[in-house]
Amino acid sequence: MRLLGDEYVKSEFRAHRDVENPVHIIGFLTEWQLYAQQLEGDAWLGGKLDKSKIDKMSDQQLGQLYELMQAIRKQELESDDSDR
């Protein structure tokens, strides 16, 4: 799971490297900082995305979120199969 997350983070930072709008930069970095804080310990387990944040997402962001969900589910299924 960590490998998937690390690759996703690298990809997101590369995708936002050339953003010049200060509002987007601050929002992006703020969300990543909150995400990093949530990852400390197990407090994030079972957590849900805030509906207000989902409502603000673009179609592209929702598509990325869906792809991430599919990748996580696939990895969980593969992990379950290898445990048997």
C-alpha cells in the first residue's frame, strides 16, 4: 500500500509543479500537509472524505479519486489471494 501511495504523491507533485496561481498552490500544499498529519499513527483508518471537499472536486479529480480507489481495491484483492 505504501508503494502505491508514494507513487501517487510523486505523480501529484509533478502534475502541480508548474502551477502559478497562488490560491491553488496554497490549497494544494495545505491539503497535503493535512494528509501527512492524518497518516501519523492509525487515526486515518476507517476515515471518510469530507462531503464538502468531494463536492468541490472537478470531474478530473473525481476520476483520479475513482482510479485510486480501484487500484487500492485491486491491491487488497491480490494481497488477500496471496495470503490464502
